Amino acid sequence: MAVTGELNKRASGQAFEVILSPSTPDAKGEFPLSPLKKKATSLDEIKRKLEAAEERRKSHEAEVLKHLAEKREHEREVIQKAMEESCNFSKMAEEKLNQKMEANKENRSARMAALNEKFKEKDKKLEEVRKNKEAMKERDN
């Protein structure tokens, strides 16, 4: 048991001194010196405890296996999704490339057709100029 005595008072508050009561040599402590005696465990109780421990071990093992299976399934799903995305990306890239190649082919064909038309017009004009020149030569003769 503790006894408190008032010390000198101060403006900020009070201070106390704590004095612990001296322990008597013949008084027993709060804790017993010898541990409590365990009651004898029977064979059935031991078996029951072992079975419970085995059940806990099996339960834990099943939980770990379930967790691993879920993890593997998740990994499979991630790999499958990555493969699908890669395949889709490849298809899209190939499609885009084909569209560009087709557009280039059409543009080239259009340019070639325009050039051919231009050359035909020049050939017509040249032929017309030749005819006019020949006609002028024949008139002059």
C-alpha cells in the first residue's frame, strides 16, 4: 500500500511524495513460488488434442493450397489477357499497315493515271503541231 504526503505548495500546483510501505519478511508475495500443479491428462484427452492439432494442420494446409491455386489461376488469367492483347495489337497493326499500303497504291495509281493523261495531251498537241507544220510546208510549196 502506498502512503502519500503533501510536499511544499507551489504557485503552479501541488507536488506529492510517494512512500511505499515496507514489505514484511514473513508476508507471502502475490505470486506463488511453486507453479500450479497440472491435473493429469488422460489418454483420451491427449488423443483429442492430437486430433485437433492434426485438423488445424490439415485446415491450414488446405488454405495454403487454395491460396496457391487462386494465385496460379490469376497468373493464367493475366497471361491469357496479355496474349489476347498482343494478338489484338498485332491484328490492329497489320490492318493499319494494309490500309496504308492500299492508300499508297491508290494514290500511286491516281498519279500514274494523271501523268498518262498529261502525256496523252502532250502527244495530241505535238501531233497537232506536226500536222500544222506539214500543212504549212505543203501550202508553201
